[in-house]
Amino acid sequence: MGETTFAVDPEGDVVLVLRNPSAPFAVISQSLADPEPASTPVSSPSPSRFFKKSKIPKPAPPTPPAQPVFRYLLSSRHLIMASEYFQRLLKGPWKEANSTDADGRRTIQAEDWDPDALLILMYVIHGRNNRVPRSPGLEMLAKVAVLVDYYRCHEAVQVHKYFWYLRLNELVPKIGNGRLILWLLVASVFQWTETLADAKGTALQHFDGRIPTLGLPVIDGIAGT
């Protein structure tokens, strides 16, 4: 797979390069997964009963596919105004370490993020409100929330977070499952105070005071409070 470029600001002076996109996010263990109805196993005869064993050469391992790369054309002015992280990176003592591409644009590296969640946040930061989805869904909001916390741009989503809350088509679970952890995440980052209190109370009750973090630093902070 090749490269995909999103011209968030067609005249931007910064290129954010995302590698290893869509890394595993908030991996839910079997104990936190929603229960599924048990199925009755059906036994079948082993093929070895009908065929003689023979040495079969093992096929060569397949070549892993090339990882896609996403490039975001952005405005340094918008990034600096919206994000403490980008302000330090583009104006602080590390600014000279930023590489430049053939067009003279500064290049910023990122990895593991969900490319759609990153695009949503960049649209928000750049005021491209018509491109921001009104109903992203809980899982996508959780991915956006991780980015907001990492890049320290909480004020930038101040308006959108209220619309996202009103359009969520599900309630906070009353059982200790993976979606409850996602609710804790988004409610904490987006400062949905009442929802956070509700979700945390349920989590403390069902997880005996030890809230699973699912590898999310934000949840680690909640669990420790």
C-alpha cells in the first residue's frame, strides 16, 4: 500500500507523517468482552483416519504487506494556537530538529494513531467544521480523546464535544465491560462530569476498585484516583 495525503490546509507549511497506523487500541480481554451465547461443539472425524501421513514441505512464509503511510498537510499557526504539544515542538528549542521535505515544509512524525481519528482532530483544529462528523460513535470518540489528551488540545474540541455527547446513541453500561472503560476515557478527557461520575461509580463497583486500563494512560490516571 502507498501513501495517502489529506490536505487539511492546502497551503499548509507542516506535514504530519503517520506511520504504523491503526495499531491495536484499548485491547479488551476475554473477561471484559460482552458475553456471547455458548454454542454446542460439533465433532467431526479427524482427516488422519482416512489418509496416510506423508511429509509435506512447508510453504515459505508470506511476505508481510507494506504498511500504509498517511500524510497530513497542516498549518503551523493553527497547530501552535490549539496545542501545547505542537507549540513546544514548532516554537520551542526542538524546532530546529524538525526535518523538511522537498517543498520546504517542516515534517512531524507520528505513529500508531488511527488515521481517521487523527483526521477528525486536525479538521477540528483547523476550523474545518463541515468536515467534522457529528456522530462519530463511542469507539471513534475514544480514539479522538486519546489524541486530544496526548497533544494537549482540550480547548480546541470545546464546542464539538457537546454535540458529540448529545448524539451518542448509547447509555453508560451498568456492567463492567470494555465499553464502560471507553466511556470513562471520553468522559474524562471531554470533561463530561456527571457521566464520568456515573461511569466511575459503576467501574469501582464491578471491578472491585481496580479499574482495567486497557493500556490507556488516561484510564491509568482515573484508576489511581
